[in-house]
Amino acid sequence: MSELRQKEILHMQIRLFRLAWMKWGVGLEKCAEWFDRFQVDRYISECYEIFHVQGDDVNLGEVARYLKSQGAEL
């Protein structure tokens, strides 16, 4: 994977984390716990080819569905 692609993925992971924290109304710690426990960064990286052509709201919805499927209670 190229360095540019890695930076793009990291940017998306950070952006989606920030949006999740703001839109879901949970504390930073809880949001970070979910992202860590359920390996959301890995999920975003694996789905990047789809995510990079969709909007943030759609991607955040996908992350929420993923978390719920893993047992998170949003």
C-alpha cells in the first residue's frame, strides 16, 4: 500500500471517529472504546475502496451498522 493511500485511510479514520463522537453524543472515551474494541479502524481500512466514493453520513451509517452487528449498543 502506498504512503499516500495510508494517509488517505488515516484521514478517513480520524474524520469518521470525530463524526461518530459528535453525532452519537457519547464521550470521547466511549467512542474510543468502541473503535478499539471492535477494530473499527481495520474495518474502515478494509472498506476504504467503497468508503472513499461515499459521503461521510453514509460511511458513518455503515460504521454504526458494523458496530451493532458486533454487539455494540449505540
